[in-house]
Amino acid sequence: MANRMWGGRFGGGPGAIMEEINASIDFDKALWRQDIAGSKAHAAMLAKQGIITAKDARTIAGGLDKVAGEIEAGDFKFSRTLEDIHMNVESRLAELIGPAAGRLHTARSRNDQVALDMKLWVRETIDVLDGSLADLQRTLAEKALAEAATVMPGFTHLQSAQPVTFGHHLLAYVEMFGRDRGRFADARQRLNESPLGAAALAGTSFPIDREMTAKALGFDRPTANSLDSVADRDFILEALAAASICAVHLSRLAEEIVLWTSAQFGFVRLSDAFSTGSSIMPQKRNPDAAELVRGKAGRIIGALTAMLVILKGLPMAYGKDMQEDKEGTFDALSSLSLCVAATSGMVRDMRPDAERMKRAAGAGHATATDLADWLVRKLGLPFREAHHITGRIVSLADKKGVSLDALPLAEMRSVEPRISADLFSVLSVERSVESRKSRGGTAPGEVRKQARGWLKRLGKGAPR
Ligand code: ARG
């Protein structure tokens, strides 16, 4: 049977494989709300411009509400023969209201319709994500405030570098997620122009009012060029790029949680709520949620790559290739939401082992830089020379198998005779972090200030 929507010049229906490759309804039914909202705005505009009658517009709006009700209730029969969400909705509308339904598609094409639906979906998803990222930031900042003075090793090259505080470490992620929110906000701002009214690609001969539909759907203005309107998927690329960067941040934190919860680090414990056991090794507590957050970064980055490749060879304007934008986008952005929620959950759940962290913080002569700084401050040595002397003291401590603060004064003086007992006051990990009061530094006072600043900016948020 020829397609009801465009079967005029077709004698028969598509072959089975054609239907299989062509139909998008299995996944684009996710756009039903957006599709119906767009159609209602379009019908109201057509009536206001005298392109259809007010009566038809009312009938169409009532019918669309009915369709929405059916989909909401799970009573809607989606059909693959009708290809996609746009034709499924319109076809049902025709069954419900008769011939008036046929007027809805005046001055419109599925090309501007689908661009609109995707923009609305991405915009809404960005708004929801912004809220959950703010929640994650709040969770991290609260934890940071509580752990502002908890000393842990700071690493470079995953080698003990200098002691830092756990709060300071967590605040690093608050910054990252803040930039992620900024990137999503930028994408949203550029996205917020309505493609509706571009029709198939060239615009329309009907006297439509694109300002009206743009405003009704919450856009800042209509898009400027009708070809670009139906061909543009930049907004998806930008959202997926922002999502990929955010996924990378989440994955780095997840990787740290995996390390921290290992028996070797033992810095952090996740409760049973965020751990799983092993079916063979009774001692295991696996951080599966963190591993999955780390793993899901793969599919999110994959969706961005796929989208870039889908678009790179497409001539103006619409090409059916663009239908491939959906599954990756839906999957990537919902995976990201899930990862953000799981990360908030883990951060709230995790309990640091302060004793163990502190012990690890002192390992590997982590306060050697403090020793060198003391030589500069107290003896007026150039830092390079102080670095050299400290190196020799570290090597001496290594030879004796003791930590820096356990090396007798006499031994230190054998390297630099002007060293006094006062030096020992800077060798503890607490004093080390305490002294790093420079702006953005790891001193507990500075960490508290930063955490409070964030909490103030983030506000209360939704109650959980
Ligand atoms: N399902 C299609 C898509 O997602 C809708 C647009 C179809 N346009 C067309 N000219 N066949 O891209």
C-alpha cells in the first residue's frame, strides 16, 4: 500500500528492508512532546495569519491534545509504516478529527519540523542537566567544606608531590563542572533560534509569521537562512561536545574513586549502596558505579564522533543521513544525566579515611618543597641552591630509611650547617598545607573560603 502521507505518485509501499532502514519511529517517538508543541504553535500561527480558519485551528489543537493524552497513557499505536513521529502523530490526528488534520502541514515540512523537535529536545535536556550538574557541584562543595582540613597526598605523575587537603581536591572538580555548565549554557544560547517556517529548504509562499511561532516556543528569534535552518545540526555537535568534556571530567573523578577505594590506597570507603560484591571472591567490594561512569564516557564521546562524521560530507540542505542524529544524541545525553546522578550519589556516600590519607600524605618526602622554601626564607638562599641542598638531605634520609622529619638535626647540618631546629616546624603535613595560603591554594582556610563562595553562588537547590 502506498504511504498515506506522500503516496500520491507511488504505486506501492516500500520493500521490507526499505521500511526497516527508513523507519525512525522506534527511537524518534521520544520527540512526541516536542512534535506536538511545535504543531500547536504552527496551527495557531496559521490561523492568526488567515492561512487556515480559526475553527480548523481549534479542531487541530483539540485533536493534538487528544493524541498527547493517548501517548501519555500508553494507548497510542506507533506504526513503522508511518516512518517517524511526525507522520504517526499527523495520521492519528486525521483519524481523530478528519480533513482539518490535512491543513496542519501547510507551510511546513518534516525538515523544519524535525530540526525544531530536536532543538526543543536538546534545549530541555540541557536545562535539566544544568540543574543536576549544579546539584553535583553543591554536593562536592559541601563535602569540601567538611573535609577542608583533611590532609591527603597531592600527586603529579601519580607520584606523591605535595600534601593537599581532600576538600581542595574536591573543589577542583567543582571548577570543572562549573565550566561544563558554562559550555552547555553557551550551546543553549546559540541553539535558541527557531527553524520553524524554513519549510523544506527554501521558505514558503504562504504569509507565515515566524516571529510568532519562535516566541510561542520560547526561542529568542527565528533563524535567518532557510537552508541553514534545516541543514544545521551544530546545536547537537555543541551539546555533544560539551557532554563529552563533561563525561571526561566525570570519568577522571570516577577513576580517582576507583583508585581511592582500592585496598592499596584505602583513602575512601563507599557504602554497600554503591559497592557490589564478587560471585567468587568474598572479600571484594567493587566500585561498579564509578567504573560505569568511567566506561560510559566511551559512548558519549562516540556519539560526538559519529555526529561529526555523519555531517562532514553532507551537501546543503537536508539529507536523510541526518536522521542518524537521534539515537546517539538521546543515548549520550541520557547517559550523561545518569552519570551525573550516580556521581552525586557516590560523592555524598563516600567516607574518607583521614588517618590513612594523612599517613600517605607524608610518604615519599612530600614536604621536601617546604624544606627548600625554609632555606630560601630563613637563609636567603636562591631557590635553585635550596633545591639542591634539599635533594641531598632527602637522599640522606632515604639512605637511613627515615622520613625527613625523623632525620636528626646533626645529619641535616652535615649538608647545610646553618640549618636550625626551627626547620622541623615546617616538615609536618599539616604545617605544609597550612602554609599554602596563596589564592586558590590548599590551606584549609582558603579551601573553606572557596567552598563557602561556591555554596553561596549555587544556592539551596531542590530538596533531595
Ligand atoms: N525522520 C526524519 C528525520 O529524522 C524526518 C525528516 C524527514 N524528511 C524527509 N525529507 N524525508 O530526519
